[in-house]
Amino acid sequence: MPKSNERQKKPGLLSRETGLYLAIVGGVLIGLVAIYLVWSNLSSGPSEKTVKIIKKSERISTGVIEYLDGLPQTESARLRGFFEKAYSRYQMGEYAEAIDHFNLCLQLRTQDDERAALLILNGN
């Protein structure tokens, strides 16, 4: 018969201290693996798949035809000014600003052919 002041061992696979130790070690290992994965992704350049997509999109975008239909020679000086700002932004790749200026052009009283050209440019 066990003495009353002796601790009786509870049945189980691991003691409480061993389980705590394993949880800490596991957490540290997971943290190190996460740091390694993040670091390896940051230090490497873009993947081959990303480079292929970029090259393909550059090939596709060079085939865009710009339909101006006389907009640079329009009689309205105000429309011509907005158009020149919009088109220069478009050529520089500042598409959000270009769209804003193209929309300003559309708000002016434009002829149907000028309106069509602006809508096409806005979509490109």
C-alpha cells in the first residue's frame, strides 16, 4: 500500500513538464521555419513563371492600336489641352491620371467621332 505522502503517478504518455518542453521546442522550430521561408522568398528574385507572364504581357501590349480620330487637331482649345495632358499621362504609364483627364474630355461637348475616340482610349 502506498504511503499517503507519496505522489501517485497519473497514467499518461508524457509528464506535464515534458509536454510543456515539447510545445516550446515545437513553437521555436515553427518560427525558424517561417523566418527561413520568408527570407528565402525575399532574397530570391521573381520566379520564372512571373518573368514569363511579364514578357507575355509586354508582347501583348505592344500590339495596341491607338485610335485618335483627329483629337490632337480638334478645334476646341480646352478639349485639346485636356487631351494632351491625358495622352501624355497615358504614354508615361500613369493610367489612373490619364483616365481622369480623358473623363474630363468626355464631359466637354464633343462630337460623336471625338467621343468614340476618347472612349476607346479610356478603355486601352
